[in-house]
Amino acid sequence: MIGLAVSVALLAWVLHRINLHEVWQYARAANAWLLLATVTMATATFPVRAIRWRLILRDIDGHRFPLLPLWHATAVGFMANNLLPARAGEVARAYVVTRQLPVRFTTALASIGVERVFDGLVMLGLMAVAAPSFPANALVGGRSFAAVATTGALVFGAILFLALLVVHRPAPWLSLFDRMARRLLPVGAAARVMHAAEGIVAGLTVLKSPTRFAGVVGWSLVLWLKNAAAFAICFRAFGLDVPLEAALLLQGIIGFGVAVPSTPGFVGVFEAATLLTLRLYGVDASLAVSYALTYHVTTFIPITLLGFWSLSRLHLGLGDLSAARNAA
């Protein structure tokens, strides 16, 4: 309900004083071939996610899993984010992969958490590199985006450092956690919590291998540069006279904006973040909203259809994903 309220409020703000006829005319005038290229580039980021996940998630002996089950889980997870509330896609993704591969649910979920840390670091790093070219009025709370990106990078870096400490010396940390759980929880609950903690530590093992660590960083750069390229191609589809660096700024604002509670598919949040960003470059509000709605709708469809196809291949339904989310 909170997410719905936030989405409705943001959509009302986005559409306030917007000429809907102009929004439609701008969308009709957009270059169809460049829009097709935009959708293709945006959809191509999802296979990269599956490849990167294969580096992070391994079996109990450290062997790689086959790529196809990881792709099915990735497609279903992002489809679920588009259709189910409360960011159910992360849980659905972990659930689907455990249905196909011998891996703990908590281990799969922890590996997704590792992905999110790398996503945050890479997005912030790209923003920090491009920050000198951002508009002078691009401020957050009176601070430049470069300063905000640096602060965010330090936060994600601290999380990564803590994860490195845990994964390189898991025994003391698990022992401390075990003592705390036994003091605070009933015996049965403490045992379940410890089982989950061991699975989480197993999901962090990628951090112990310099080669895999470097691979995850490399694929994360590929992922977010491709994603930014999709925004940049769409700029050209709409004839927007903005620099390429604007794609990195837009990507970063949307990337962290979707953390705000909203409806499935981040409706309202995506449009508000895009409008705020493009207004910094002097883009007309109706044109900015047309860009946001067109990009959101057209890139929403392919991964949702791919997710349904994967779901059908696995003989699962949306009800199974909702039940998995509730159980988690």
C-alpha cells in the first residue's frame, strides 16, 4: 500500500501540468529504428547478468553451474519485479535457481546481494568519473553529484570490506553470531538462523578468488555501460540534445531511485527520476515524460515475456513465486 501511494503521488507530480497530447506526439515522432536498438541494448543486459551470476554462484565444491538454469532464474526474477509487489523478483530468482540446481536458498540470495553491492559500486564509479561534465545545478541537498557519488561509494565499499572480512575468516564471525542467536532466540529458531547464516557465507565465496572478483567487476562494467548505452540511444531516438554523460547520470539516479517503495515495475519512480534528470539539461517537461514513458514501456515488455517463457519451461506459475516470497 505504501508503494502504491508513492507511485500514485510521483505519477501525479510527473503528469502535473504536462500536455498529454504533446507527450503522445513526441512518442509518435521518435525514430522507430533507434527505439528498436534501445530495446535490444536494454534487453541484452540480462544475459550479462546471468553470465556474471555464474561467476558468483558455485556449487559446494566450487564448480560452475550451467548457464541455462541461471538464465531462467534471471529472466523470471526480473519479470517478477515487473509484475509482483515488494521487490519479489530477488526472492523469486533465488527460489527458481534452487528448484533447478543443488544450492541453498540463502546462498543464492546472498549471491544476489553480492551483485547488488557491485552494481552500486560500479554505477557510482561511473557517475563519479562523468561528474565533472554534469550540469552545475545538478545538486542533491546542496551537494554536487560527485560528492554524493563518492559518499555512496564509501558506503558500498564498507559493505564490501565487511563481506571480505567475513568470507576470509568465517569461523569467528559465525561463532559470534551463533552465541548471539542462542541468547536471543529459542533453540529451534537459533538453529534455523545459523543454517541461513552459513548459506549466506557460502554465497560470498566469490570474494575469496581474485580471478572471479576481477571477472565480476569486468562484467559489471559491461552491464552498466550497455545499460547507459540504451539510455543514450534513446536520447537520439527522441532528438534530445544532451551529452552522452547524461546517460550515466540518468542511470545512477534511476538505479538508486528504484529503492523507493513503489508498485511493481517501479511505475512513477522511473518517470520522476527521468524527468528530474532531463530537466537539468533544459529538456522540455512533456518531451522528458514522453521519453520516460516510451523507454519504460518498451523495455518492460521483452524481459517480461522472456520471464513468462522461462516460467512455462520450468512448469511454474506466478502463484508459486508469490508463495516463495511469503515463505521467505
